[in-house]
Amino acid sequence: MKTYRVAILGCRDRGGHAGRAYRAHPRTEVVGLCDTVVERLNGLGDELGVSARYTDLDAMIEEVRPDVVAIPTGTEFHYPLCMRVLEHGVDIDVEKPVTIDLEQADTLVARAKEVGSRIAVHHQQRVAPPLRAVQAAIDEGRIGRLRYIYASGKGYYGGYGIMNIAVHTLNFVTKLAGPCRSVSTTALTNGHSITPEDVVPSPSGMGMIAGENITAVMEFDDNVTATLLQHRFPEVDSTGSMMEIYGTEGRLYWAYNSAWILPVPHFRPDGEHDRWEPLETQVPAGYDPNSTAKLEEYCYVDEYVNALDEGREHESNVEAARRVLEIMMGIFESAAYRRRVELPQAGRDHPLRRWRKEHGLDEPEAMPRDYYEWLAAEDRRLGRG
């Protein structure tokens, strides 16, 4: 069986997670690392035992000849780096969200097809055991026919939550319900509907965002609807990211590393209708719980190996990621123009940037990249301190 050669472009936190997972899998080997910050490069290189270290990505690809290049970098770098790597004709594993707008995503998809490369997008939860168990329960008919999905985030500032956290949730919602047909959104900032002045640069280089508290309602085929909440909490709560799936005969609940089923369609805390039961989850046979690789990262790599073996796209592929980005841009467009947005949208430019321009506004002022520094700057803009 082939061992796939992987080079990692970017050695910060996400690069470390990717590197540990690719090192842990018996069918992948980390053959090269690249970063412009030598201290980060050497730190991860020493940890993973990789001696091939580069500050130039083209030199790395030409010399180590990888099968896959992982790009776990900031979002604003995804598009230029992917386009550059595609010139080498290799497959790509890029961090989520795939790009900052649909124009970039469309160009990326088209170029990958031209050169014959496949792009996987790092929605690692989609193939982790809890969501696999949720999918299996639905496929087995354990909750009857799917009818509604409710999801919530961790309490980040809403627009940032859309780009950073909801991208995972929406990726799995589309797996369950299929392509989204339309989205209707309410977005509030400082207690009022967003205005063009509320469009600001996102933390972490994720493009333009708006909305402190965002509520989006989505429509799918077969009478399925979904509600997504991305509301700012006083403090970020990692346990807040959850999803509840309603069927005609039961309900499912997912929260990061666990999944549950309620074998009746309605919940009441009366003992008769609160019989939530944990779903059985299966860990890939090769995973070592004593390794430094996170389970969901290992599962993502395992799916990549299977996809490469079978000559198919990764389950979390670039087309699926583009459909998710369409929903995210639809959420912002609906909030700005206060109307329902049909998907896929004809206009592929960033709707918030367009909205500001239509109101005679220039690009918003730069803001800090760090989330908490950014949050303090946004509070000052809103007159809170």
C-alpha cells in the first residue's frame, strides 16, 4: 500500500495539529515543512523529526516531491498559496474556510480542474466519530424523516463566528440536508440592525464581516429547514457549539465529542420523553489514543488516505466547501439587504464590501488580527470603552 508524502506549509498552531495527525497515520509521512518564521519552522521540525525545512514553498515542493501539500495558514493566505501550489500539480489540504469570498473560491475550483489536482478543505469534524454516528443514525432511519436542524456557536462575535465556527456546522448541515436553496438573516450590532458602518475587517484575516448577534434561517429540499445562531456571549464557551437534528420519529444531538439520540420526536423533562441515549461511535482502527494527534484530525487524514486510494474527492472537498461559503456570503447579504437570498447567488463578489461601496464608503479601517484585541477595538468603535 502506498505511503503518501505530505508537505506542510505553515507551522503555527493549525500546522502543528496537521503535522501530528499526518505523522501518526501509518499511510502518510511528513516529508517537508515550510514557514517564513524560522523559530516556528524549527520548533515543529524538531517535534515531528522532519529535517527538510524550507522558507520557500516552491523549493520545498520541487525538492521533496509531495503527494499532498497542507496549507494550515490564515484565511487571507489560502487563495494565493493554493493558486501557487496548484502550479506544481499536487493535491492540497487547505484550512477552512476555503477563501474569503466566492470570487476567489470560483477561480480556485476552476484552476484545480485545469491542472487535475484535488483540494480537500479541513472541516475535520465532518468525518469525526460523533458526526459519523449521527449520519449513521439518520441513514438507518432511527429518527424517521429529517425535518429540521438547529445549531449554535461558541459565543464569538457573530460575524466572526460565521467565518470561524459556523463553517464547520454548515458543512455538516449540507451533508445531512443537501444544498441550501435560500437563507434569511437577522443581524444586530449594538442592539440595532447592521448598517454599512458596521462592516469591519474580521479577526484572523477572514475578510469582511458584520453582525454581533446573527440568526439565520435556511431552506432545503424536501421541506427541511435549519436555524443557525451565532450570538456573542460575554465569554466564549467552547461547549456552546452544538447541533440538534429533528426527525419525524426522534431527535439527535451533537456537541463536539459526543452524540445522543432521543427515540421520540418531542422532548419533555417528564421522564417519559427525556430518554436521551448516547450513540455508539467507532474510532479508526489505526488510531493510537496515546499519540499526540487529535482524534478528529486523524480521522480527517484517514479519510484523505481512503480518498487517494480510491481516486476520489475527499468527503470534505472544495466543492462542498464552496457551497458552505455560498451560505455564509448569503447570510451576510441577507442581513445587509434585509431580504431572502436565493442560492447559489449570481453575484460572486463579497456582499458586505459591495454594500459599503453602494453607500459611498471606502474600505473600513484596519483592525487588530488577534480576536481579543479586535474585540476591544470593536467595543471602542461602538462606544463601550
